Amino acid sequence: MSQSYEVIFENNRKWQETKRQQCPDYFQKTSPTDKNPEYLYIGCSDSRVAAEELMGFEPGDVFVHRNVANLVHGLDMNAASAIEYAVSHLKVKHIIICGHYNCGGIKAAMLPEDFGTMNPWLSNIRDVYRLHQEELDAIEDEHLRYDRLVELNVQEQCLNVIKMACVQERYLLDGYPIVHGWVFDLRTGRLIDLNIDFKKTSSPTSRKSTTSPIQNGWSTRARKWVDGLEVV
């Protein structure tokens, strides 16, 4: 077995000791099953982006779901289950979709290459490009164009979260959860709130595609929910 694998358990032992030195009952505090984090963080699987660390939180403070390019779509039962559990059982107050600049999944989606079983997954990012093609094609600098696609992908995934029945129903009852779109800049370590205007971006007149979420079967109740959405 490789030395790099074995060192993980040695690192874990040192980590345990350090935590106990800092707080003798650290593990007793973090182990209860009744922890109720206020945040659901949906981010990319990229190894350079650690949710709790970049937010300055400890284990137990954030419920985390991660996948390639931080996507949320109706056929992904993994993401749907995480959101349902966070909203209906943990009663989170905030849902965060966090992308990051220099995202490999975003770049891969725009390459004319065969990625095998990842092709259907990456097609969701291509749909984001299609929806915003005019804006993106007008950006001459390739790096800036990819950065903007990262931001627009976050925006679209936020809208996908808003459309979920469990999110709508909980919001109508409690005024929560609030949906946020963030981007993490790997180049600076800065966390950026995109301050997305969901009322504007969900409007049919703001979308060139004929497959607007509202036009494509989005219920009247969902439209009312967006109209009353608190934007922070």
C-alpha cells in the first residue's frame, strides 16, 4: 500500500489530538444527531474548494452536497434528495449554490470531445450556454467568457432549486429558505455573492429561449413565490 495512503491515517491521528487539545469535548459537541445547520451548500466536487473552510465554519454548521460543476436538475435524485432532506427535515434557512472560477467541468462542457458517461451531465452546462449565447459570444477574452459562464451556471442552478416543490412549499409556510448564488475565486480566495435578481432572471421576457422555466410548466404558485422572494 502506498505511503501517501497510509499517511492519511497518521494525519487523522494528529488531527484528533490537535482538536482535543484545542477543545477537550470537541467530538462530543459535533457528534450529536440533532445538529440543525442553517445552510445547505451545493458546490463543485473540485478538491480545491472546501465548503466549511472557505465559509469559516466548523463541521455541523453546513449541510453539504457536491457534484461536478455544482448542477441541480430534475433527473438527479442525489441532489433532489439532499435538498428535500435539508429543506423538509433540517429546516435550513439558506440554500447556497456555489460555483468557482477555473472550473474543469464548465470548460469540459464547451470542448468538442467525448467524455463518455459524463456527456449527459455536461449537456446541462451546454444548455446554460445556449440560453445565454448572445452575451457569452460577445466576450472576446476566453478566460472572462469562462468566468461569466461559471456565474450564469450558478444563476441557472439557483432557478432550478427555486422550482422545486419542497422549496416553494417551505417558503410559503415559513419565508425560508432563501436561495443565494455565489462564486469562489480560486485565484484570490475570495467568496463572491452574485446578488442575483431572481425576479428579473426568471421573467419570460428576460430569456431568449422558448423553454423558459415559467413558460415550460412552471406553476402560477411558483411565479407568485418568485414575486415575493426576498433577494439578499
